[in-house]
Amino acid sequence: MSEGTMKIDEVSKRSGLSKRTIRYYEEIGIIPETLRSDGGFRLYTIKHIDRLKRITMAKDVLGLSLKELQEFLGLEDELENQRAEYRKVDDPKKRKEKLADILKTADKQITIIDQKIENIHSIKADLLDYKKRASKLMDEITD
């Protein structure tokens, strides 16, 4: 095992995810493929763990489905690539174009988040309405 790499047991402990989930995420492409040891074991890096933690946060905080997660993380990867491209460009006009691309991609991610927030607000509004009606009915009942 090369320095800076770890086996799936260690990654599972550090990320809080099952080995099966980690393998599945690799299979569907939301974490990068791993290197393999001479014995065929998957070898992960800190970048894999960081990505797994990001996935967990996106699922838990944003409530993203697997499909939404793939889209969201794909946009995140796209943003990273766009930032790298931006850093390579010296021409001001081209830098502006690269920044425009970055803004578009960030807007796509924000749209995904905004849709989730809208859904949460809708559910909350329904619950508040239900609570208001139940409270009114409670006040109308005489003992």
C-alpha cells in the first residue's frame, strides 16, 4: 500500500459509511475510481474521504436523491474544472468568459438548493396550517 492511501475499512470508519455504500458510490461514479493494490484491494486517498463527507452532507442537509446527488456533484466537478481552466488563462476577455461559465454552473447548483428549500417551505406551510386548524377546533370544543 502506497503512502497516503488506505483500504476501505479505514475509509468506512472515517466517513461513517458502510463498505457496500462506498463501493456503490464508486460504481455509479459519484466518487472517483480508486487505485488497486497488488492484491487487488481498492486504495483510497483523503480526497475520497473528503468527497464522501461532501456526499453525506448533501444527502443529509439538502435531502438530495441519488439522481439529484449525481447532478449536484457533477456540477461541483464542473465548477472545479472551470476554476482550474480560469487559473490557466491570462487574457482578460477569456478570463471573463471563464468566469461567466463558473457563474452559470454555480447558478445551476443554487437552483437545485432553491428547489429543496421551496419544498421545505411548502411542507412547513402545510403543517402550520394544519396546526392552526387543529388549534381552532380545540378552542371550539367545550368541556
